[in-house]
Amino acid sequence: HPAIRITPEKLSFAYKPGAAPEPQTITVTGAKDIPDPRPSEKWLRLTRHNAGLDKAEFQVEVSTAGLSPGLHTADLNFASKKVHVDLLVPANTIEFRPPSLMFSNSPGGIPVQKIVVTSASGIPDPKPSERWVTFTRRNPGPGTAEFDVQVSANGLAPGPHTAFLAFSPERKVPVE
């Protein structure tokens, strides 16, 4: 067997909230029948493109679904060589745009306001701290959720009222 050459021999992926890591390509040359590598972990996915008689390219993708924060490592095992893959999943950072919501009662009703939430890991449905706060959820893409937040002044005394949308005990969005 002629020795195969692989470039690069190491891949690093870093996950950012709201965007899956871009796929990366490895190129394998030097053998007529280049085998598909075997990934050592389920979060690695490969797509093969033959680029000639003795050359193949593999598009490498990673999935962070179900992975805990921290550094994850895997190998793409070819018969005689391996490509080392690192995947960094950050601690669960959750971002809110805007960071708070302010509603005012108006005769025509209180308009809905939208909040966009991005996170490296799953985004839970928030728990409103008061019954007068409700929401509907949309999931436009991985790592992103949009919430249409509504408030109802029915039965509330005049004056300011404050509530929270609690995504976790320490991550809350104030609603006034």
C-alpha cells in the first residue's frame, strides 16, 4: 500500500451561539482506492468528494446536539493514519436581544414585543413570573429562538408592574 497523505492532519471547531460551526475539508492523496475514514465519535459527519484517481476530499461537519460544554476530541481513522478533531463547546451562554421589555398600556391594546434568544445549547421555554405575561415561540434556526411576548392589563391595578421571563434561575428578562 502506498502511504496516503492527509492535509490537514488536525481540525479544530469552535461553536458559537446561534451558528453551527462551518464545515471543514480534509484532502487525502497518494492511493488509488482511498477508503472512507471511520469517525470515533457520533458528533462527526463526513461527506466524500472524489477529486481524481488518487485524491479524495472529505467535508467534515460537527454536531453539538447533546454535547456538554468543554473540549471534545475525536479521530477520523483511516487504515494507517488518523486525523485528530477538536470541538470546543462553550459554557451555556445565553443572550437576549433586547435585554429587557417595557410595555405601556394604550387604548388600542398593548402591542406584542419580540425578544430574540441565542444560545450554544438548547433554549428552554421561559417561565413567566406573572400570569399577565404570555408568549409564543418560533425556532428560526439552530441556537436561536424568537419569542413574541404579550402582556394583558386585565385585572391589574393602574401603575407599574414588573415580571420576569425566567429562562433559568440566573437568566431572567425583566418585563414591565
